[in-house]
Amino acid sequence: MKASKPTVSIEYCPRCGWMLRAAYMAQELLSTFTDDLHGVLLIPSETGGVYIISINDQIVFDRKDKGRFPEVKELKQMIRDVVSPEKDLGHSDKQN
């Protein structure tokens, strides 16, 4: 039996107004990883200031640890490295 595709979760603080940011990042991930992800789950946090991105409960980015939000390019690279390391991200792989 084939292993199921991973699910990305974005837990965000709704009181901080971060729902649109989370939805935008979810859209970008779903567009880029159409065949590689089961889906992207948006989770409104009950704890203020939270913005955590996980793959199957493994944290790949925590805003509090980094002191910032991820850039979309950076997020795509982090997700790719876990779910589909051989995937070419085109312009998102180019160094600045």
C-alpha cells in the first residue's frame, strides 16, 4: 500500500490578523505541490502570537523561534525538502 501524502498545517493567531497570511501561504503551497500534498490545514490558534507551520505534526517553521514570518520562497524550499526533495521549484530555487 502506498504511503499517504503529507498534510501541511499552518497554525495562526486569528486575533493578530494572520488568517489572510496563512491562507495566502496555503494557496502558494497547494499550487506548487499539487501532486505532492494531501492538503493544507489552517488552524486558528487559541494562543496569541502563534504562527507555526508543520508537516504531519513535525514543525518546519515557528515564528517565535525565528522572530519573523517565512518568505514564500523559503517556505516552498522547506516543504519541498521534506515532501519531494527532487522537485525543481524553478525561480523559487534561484539564489538572490
